[in-house]
Amino acid sequence: MQTCLASLENAQYGVAFSSGLGATTTLMHLVNPGERVVLIADVYGGVYRMTSQVYEPKGYLFEYVPAEEFPNLRGRLDERTRIVWIESPSNPLLNVVDIRAAADAAHDAGALVVVDNTFATPYLQRPLALGADAVLHSTTKYLGGHSDVVGGFVATNDPTVAERLRFLQKSLGAVPGPFDCWLVLRGVKTLAVRMREHCANARRVAAFLDGHPAVERVLYPGLESHPGHEIARRQMRDFGGMISFLATSDEEAVELVARTRIWKLAESLGGVESLIEHPARMTHASTADAPFAAPGNLVRLSVGIEAADDLIEDLADALAAGRVATRVAGVGETGDSRSA
């Protein structure tokens, strides 16, 4: 499996792990207490939980940089910075980072660049070709593709990094099981086919949501209104199967994710089935006290490969039910003046 996944990223070396967080933990062992890691601010909630609650108390230093400030990344780096950690597109706000520019800035400061490529997959984006030193995947997601495996993976072309990761892999013990590796290899066989359908469906769902009266804003790099659209178009083959959007209120977001029928309320992502979730209460609950907490009215979609018409109809019904409930509540509170 390591050889197969490395080849997808055009990497010489690949190291497999028991989970995406297992891979993340191992990469963090390239850093020593007193040294810094600079991360994109809207990082995956599990990574933030690890950095803030496990490593910071041990003396590791972390700074979280909003995506819109990455063009000024050089000013955030110093001689203690060892890693610049990027998600592009990010989880859950679908921010896009210019990987080439970030890599140039990081390398000038002597830091390594790690890109979590889970959302994009190697089919859509090759971070090593854009200057990254290591690429991380949660193989639980798109690479496995069927929501029946947990795993992680790191690819690199740096022999020193590869040797260290292999030592840490066997020393720390976050190794994958043989059957899990087989499941990921099975998933890879259909990766290209699945990703084309994920992207096609996501484009249609995003277009439906964009401008819908019950949606404040759609966060999808494939929309020309997205601030990272041009960068994404330059460094990605397509725009992926993940969409986030802002509902009209926190309460509506919570209720909306429970109304859909085809979209299943669940964490995780990247499987053939469509999933819907409320990040503030689910995948990113650990960021609740952070200055970059997931907005309470944010809804995240993992667009599956079902018929796009069915997915859109399900969302339309769920959104419409929310508007009806709002109107009824308004009448109940103020009375219906038409009866006067």
C-alpha cells in the first residue's frame, strides 16, 4: 500500500499509519519542545485538539494563521519554526492556500511544509509538485472511499524525512492492519471514477445553494465568488466534493442537518454516500473556545455519488421546511394581521 499511495502523489517514499491522526502525531515528532509549528487557522478539529491539549502543555509552540493572511506568511516565521501546516481546501471553511507561495516562504525560513491533501486527493492536487515536503492523508476518507476503514498516510520525496518517519512509525506503533491496507487499495482502484462524480455532483449542489434565500453564503472553491477560486483553479484539477454553507441562524443549522433523508447526519467524509453535519457541535467542537471556532450556523456537506437531482431535492425540502417553520413561529409571536 505504501508504494501504491506514494506513486499517486509522485513521491519516492510513503509511510502508512493506523489513522490520519496517527500520521499527524508522528509528523509532530519531527518537532521538539520550544520549537514552533504554524498552521492554517481553520484546521481540522482533531488536529487542533491535539496541538492545543496534548502538545502545547509539553512546551511546543503553535500559531494559527487565517487563510487570508497566508500571503504574508513570511512575517509569521522565525528561526524556531519547524513546520508550516496547510490544509487546502481547509476543513471546514474550504479556504484555499497558494501552496507554492507558502512553500517558498517556509523554505526561506528553514521550515518544512506539510499539506493535508485529504479533501483534494492526489487525483485533484499534487502538493509535492507545488513545493511541499510532505503530504498527509486520512485514508479513512476519499482514498478508502466506502466509510469502512480507518487509516493514515504520509508521502515525501525527502529521504531524511522518510527515514525518520519510518523509524517513528515502528517506534510509536501507529501501524495499520493488513486488512485496512487491503481496503484502501480496493478503494484506490475507483478513486478517479469516484472523484469525477463527487466533483460533478458538488458543482450542481453548490450552484443550487448559491443564492438560495435560506442560505447566507456558500463556501465552495468552484464558485467564482470564492476568494480562493483562481488559486484553486491553478493548482487543482477540479474543486472537490466538499461544500460548506452558512444557514440563516445557529438554530436553523442544527435543525437543518436533522431534516434531510438522503444526506445522512454523520461525521467523517469522502465516502460514496452523502453526509451532512454541524461542525460546531460535531467535528470541530474542540475549537469552541478558540478565536477561530467553527461558526454556529455552518453546515458541512460531503457530496456523495448518488443522483444529483435527488441530493438537490432533499436539500430543497429540508431548507423549505425551515422557512415554513420560521414563518409559522413569526405568526405565533406577532399574530396574523391579515385576520384583522
